[in-house]
Amino acid sequence: METWIILLVIGLVAGILSGVVGIGGGIIIIPALVLLLNFSQKSAQGTTLALMVPPIGFLAAWAYYKQGFVDIKVAALICVGFVLGSFLGAKWTMTISDGTLKKIFSIVLILIALKMLFSK
């Protein structure tokens, strides 16, 4: 299959899941880039961060906002922390190996999945 078709399908699936269940597209896109297109972990993460720049998130958030499901104060406060945290996280990522980064990413996904499966 052509690479551009795979990329469009990855984006479509990530977009649908993001809109339906509110997950970050990175949960879908990063593993897909690594497993299907042999991206390094760092390249997959960097590419995913680059595509998350507005208006992508804005369009999905707007649909929720129109129905009264967005708390602007909470989103703004998280955004402030996220800006600093993402910068610090990206700087730290450059100091660790791709293999270690892949393990960290996998463990985070597993822990989140377990927490969601077993929470009330």
C-alpha cells in the first residue's frame, strides 16, 4: 500500500477516535508510525506533536463546546502547565535513547489502560 494512503488512514482513525472518546491522537498515531512505517520513536513523537497544532484540536473541541461540555477555566489552566511541561518533556526526550523512550511510552499506555479498566 502507498505510504500516503497509510498516513491518511492513520489520521482518519486517530481523528475519529479523538472526536469520539476524547483521546489524544498521539495514542493512535505514534504507534502506527513506529509499527507501520518504521519511524523512530522520537520521529513519531515529534511528527505527532507538529500535527497537533491548531486548528485540529479546535474543531473537535468546538463541537463539544457547543453542547456545553468544555470547561474553559480548566482547559486554560491545564494549557498553561501543558506548555511548560511539553517543552521540558521534549528537552528530556532528546537525552534518552529511542529504546528507552519506546519502553516509557508503552508503560504509560498500559498504566492508563489499566487505570481506566479498573476504575469505577
